[in-house]
Amino acid sequence: MKLTNLRGILQYVPRFREKTFVLSIDAAVVMDEIFPSLLQDIAVLRSLNIRVVLVHGAAAQIKTLSQELGLTPSDLEGTGVTDGATLKLALTASNRLTHEILEGLSANDLRAVSTNAVIAHPLGILQGVDHLFTGKVERVDTEMLQALLGQGFIPIIPPLGFDGEGRTYRVNSDNVAVAVADALKAVKLMLVGTQDGILWQGQRISDILAGALATQLATKRADFHPDCVSKALHAAQACQLGIPRVHVINGLVNEALLAEVFSNDGIGTLVYANEYTQIRPAMRKDIRNILLLIKSSVESEELVKRTRASVEKQLGDYYVYELDRNIVGCVALHLYPEEHAGELACLFVSREQENQGIGKKLLQFVENRARELGVKTLFALSTQAFTYFQSKGGFSEGAPELLPALRREKYEQSGRYSKVLFKRLAPTSNGATPPTPTSSAG
């Protein structure tokens, strides 16, 4: 994402203004030289009146400290047994990292406060093993955090919990972040680690429904990258608690936070609580986005050039595929009612969303829509994607002479010599052919 594209960023501002984002940042990211860049991204969020809460981990810092002191910690992640020596390492590591974050935020003219907002109790004895100083979040002091956010502060929350008797417990930072996001009813939880999202079978998952992710974790956990399992588990849990969007990103990538929040496609993994895609009729306000979406394909001569005026004239023929209220695909259905024919045209999906099944959904949508409108023969013209129509849509190549007369005339004038593909549409389920439309849409 080019940060100079201010218009691209501003379209999101009304949706996020005065909303709360919770960021869980791994210690390895805080300790990396790129961390000041991430703090600048956070400064951008604050400048747009987005409320930010930072939760940080400590594992990498504990590992470094233990090596310096010649110690062997009982646990690094805050999920296993935390003995007394490891708790001391965790306290030292957390204090150092909190100071690092406060120092960096000050350099960006941001006000921040380290808090004891997490109230915890001992995790206890699990399967016969006493987890000692490992804790579990009991509740979050929401009143404190809301007061700080209301005054423009960024609360900093270490991976520690405190009970009412002055005892401290080690808590997994992602677990803390989920609890805080739930308590504050955050609109986004950002899990910032060192992998490019959630990796499954060596590939990044760009977006996934929380329920599907939970199923994959239950049945095929071994297929996930080991460093992604905790993030995946907490992302699914957060959505089940009602947090609508959880993003898993690589904090070691420059501008990753802004690219994930302020672009249609993002660069990490989006886990969402409910279905967030839809195919709908295009509206006048969508024309610019449609033209921008297909621009690269027009330049490569995969799609025929369309002007704003031409799209506007036939706007009723166009449909768009929205992903989280951003247009990532489009298609058109041009009707030729006298011949009971329809043309599937302008089928395109953004490069970032390829191989996600979106093209097939758009193709199937147009086919179903064509049946509803009484189309008996659906056709498509293509110079480069004809094998896609044949393999995915069941189209067969035919002669240009079989095109409706008006469309055949345009075909001959274009000089593109596209392959012409046809598909005979079966009647509706009751065996009858739908009534023929009396006029063309759009």
C-alpha cells in the first residue's frame, strides 16, 4: 500500500473513528530494529482518532535474559509452568519492554500509561501439574482502560496479571489481548507476530471464517506452521466471543499494520466472526472502483476497455463482489432478449484474491441470474481466459456466427478475434423455462 494514497486511507476513517483497536505485539517485534516504524503506524491510527490499546509479549526477551544469566526458564510463552525464577525473568523482561514501548511512543508525541488492568488468578493444577505462577485472566478493569482511552492515552498492558493480595502471575499475551478486546468491545484485534499471517500447509491464509478455522485446528492442527498455532487459536476464540475482525500480521514487515487496516486485501490473515462477503448490484458510486479494479487486465488486453460513460449506461448489468465492504471482483450480464441470450462479461477478481473461489462464485451467480431472466443460452468472449470458462463454467467453443446479430456486429468491429464460448442453460428445477424478459436490464 502506498501511504501517499490518502484517499484510500480516508475511506476507512468514518468506520473506525473513535473505535477501539487492541494490538498484541510479540516481544520479538518490540526488540527488532523495525519497531520504531510500527510505532509510527500506531501514531497514524491515533491521528485518525482510533483508540489503541497495546498488549505486549515477553518470550523473546525472557529467552535473551536467560541466556545472558545462564538460566533455563521453565516456560517461555506463559502457558506452561512458571516457577519462581522464570517469574523473575518475566518481570524484568516485561519492565524492559514496557519501557521500550513508552520511550518509542514518547518519540512520536503520544501519551501512554503502563497499567495493572488485568486481574488474574492462578491457572492451578492441570492434569496433576501445578502451574505455579502461571495465571489466568479473571477480569479486566474496563473502567480504568476506558478512562485512559477517553483522555487520549494509549494503555500499555504487559503479559502479567495481578490479584487482590499483591501477587503477580505470568499470563500469555495473546490471551490477555483477547480478554481486553472482549472487555472493551473492540472492533479489531491485531495479533502482531513474526510470520506473514496464519500459515497452513506452507501457504498464507488470506481470510477465513472463525468456525472454519476452529474446525481446521481441531482436525488438522499439524498442517499449521508451529509459530502460528497460538495466534490461530486465539483468533478463533476472539471471534467466538464477538470480536468481529481479528488480523494476524507480520510486525517485521515495514508498514504492515497500515497495509492490513487500510487496504482492500491486506497482507496478513483476516479471521472474521461471520460471513462478510456478498454479491450485489453495482451502484453509481462503484463505477470508479470497478474501473480501477479492471485497469491492469485492460492494459494486458485480457478485458476490453470500458469507459465510465459506457459502464454508467449499462450499470444495471453489473454486479460486484464485496469483501468486508470493499470491491474485489466484478461481473456483468448483458441481455439479448429477442434471442433469449445473455453475455457474461467483465468477469474479474483482484490479483490479491485469486484462487479463493471468487471467480467461480461470480460465474455461478450470473448463470443463476440469467436463468431467472429467461436466458436459454449464455455466452462469453475471451482472448486469454477461455480455458477457465471451459473448465470451471462448462462452456464450449462455438462460431462467432452463433452470436446475437447485434453482438456479432460489435465482435467483427472490435478486431480482437476473441474466442466465443457458449453454454446452454438448463430449465429451472420444476422443468419449466422461466418467462422471457421483455426488456434488457440497464
